[in-house]
Amino acid sequence: MANCIYDVIINEVPPQEAIVETQIEGLHIIPATIQLAGAEIELVSTISREVRLKKSLAMVKKL
């Protein structure tokens, strides 16, 4: 299975490796799976957990 947003947030996979192109021009997505539901629990003790997604997506925004 391809990478998903869980992998980006938890496993620090570069978001570029999770992006999926769609049939709509200019629309790209990063899919989510049921694993995302457990991400909050896994990040409880992580410092700056609330900005992990923001930092990851900032890399994509620069593209």
C-alpha cells in the first residue's frame, strides 16, 4: 500500500511520497486510513505534536 497521511505525521515520510494525483487537474490528495484514528494517542508524549502536520504540509506548499 502507498504512504498515507499517517505515515507523514507519525513516520515522518516526506509528504511528496504520499501525494496521489486525481483526475481533476491541479487536485492532489494525501489519503488517510483507519490508522489515523490512533495517531493522536501515539503522539500524546510528543513535543510539538500539534504542529507536525503543519510542518509537513509546509514542504508541499513550497513545491
